[in-house]
Amino acid sequence: MLLDGKTVLVTGASAGIGRATAIGAARQGADVAINYLGDPSGALSAVAEIEALGRRAIAIAGDVADEAVAKDFIARATQALGKLDVLVSNAGICPFHSFLDMPAELFERTMRVNLHGAFYMTQAAANQMVAQGHGGAIVAISSISALVGGEFQSHYTPTKAGVHSLMQSAAIALGRHGIRCNSIMPGCVETDINREDLSDPQKRSYMTHRIPLARLGAPEDMVGPILFLSSDLAAYVTGAALLVDGGLFVNLQ
Ligand code: RM4
């Protein structure tokens, strides 16, 4: 059991990569706290699945773009589960939009959810870990889009580059406290944030044919790498990034 006796907090965990990670962490022995926004059904069903595995779980609503939400989530989750060992900062949006006519409010919202939210959650979790005095692990879901662009993602790709850079700087600031900070860089993984985009047969075919493993990613494909970086198997890994993209990034021709 990779995470036996650990507590794992996951943001944006009512669906997709976050939900798969929360359940995967429970399968590896962790108690789990789930942050979500909006419809509670996905979060509550994840809690039920985790409890059926014999682990404790709590779902707490909150918009990660709001700094107060991070402090509230970390405090309530830690109180409910007794401690904080791992934060997986996953919450993110990608409302595809052309660049020249992108509304400022769409740019701002994407920045505040993806980058500000990751910063606030990382800072709040780190302060709790430092107060506990026994280290911890922070895994941020960056993206292949930290490394390359997207015509309809000019608001989104800078946030993912920023999330990775945040992990690099936090790794330096927190290493002395035994807290490791690393990024996961998913490729094209089908979730709620890109389901509409991938409903275009031409886009879906283009992306799939660019991937050497010949299939789009699934949220479950991200769980192993995330839990590895969360676990003591990665005891000497910090400030690093792990591409989990089926080979998409390297495939020029
Ligand atoms: C990823 C990558 C994928 C896209 C998602 C939303 O970083 O760009 O192709 O579907 O974001």
C-alpha cells in the first residue's frame, strides 16, 4: 500500500483526474478529503466509493480561485482526518477560445482558477505541513501545455506553465521542511474540460494520431504517476515534472 496511513487532499475531485486520484489514493490506504465546486453528486459518490474501501473521506465545496477557500479546505480537512500528508492540486478549467477576441473576464477566470488556486492551496497546505513538523508531498497537475502552445488555449497554457514553475519555487522554499513539490504533465486526457473540444471528430482523430501509444489518455492513466510522486517511493524527487502523455510531446514525425 503506497499511502498506508496517509491523508490525501485533492482539489477539483468531483470528476476526471481529481476524482480518479482520490479513489486511487484510498485504494493505496489513504484517507481522503475532496474539494469540489458546483454539483456535489460526483464528490459524494467518490466519498461513498472511498468509504466502501474502508477509508475515511470528506467532501468540502469551495471555489479554489478564492484565497479563503484554500485556508478553509485545509483547516476543515485536517480537522476531519487528523493531519495532512499530501496535497494534489488538480482543480482547473480550459474554456477553449480564440486569442484575438478573448474576453478579459475569461482570461482572468482561467488564471484565477488554474494558477491563483494552485498557489493558494499550495501555500495553505505547506503552512499546515510545516506546523505539523513531519514533511509532506505536494503534487500539482500542470500539463503538456506548460511546454507547448494551443491556438485556442492562450489563456490556459500560461497557467499550466505557471503551475509547474510554482512547484519548482515551492520545492526550494519547502525542502528544508521535508516537503516535496512536483508536477504531473498530462497530455490529451479526456475529461469534462475538453469533452466538447474532443467531440469534433477531426480534432479527436488528429490528437489520437499524434500519440505514439495510439489512444487518448484516461483519468485513470494519471493516477499511478500522481501516487508515485505522492509516496515515499519518490523520497528524493522534488522540483521535478513527469510527462504522462502517451508520447504526444516528443512526436514531431
Ligand atoms: C491539455 C492539452 C489537451 C487539452 C486539455 C484541455 O493541456 O492541451 O490537448 O484537451 O489540456
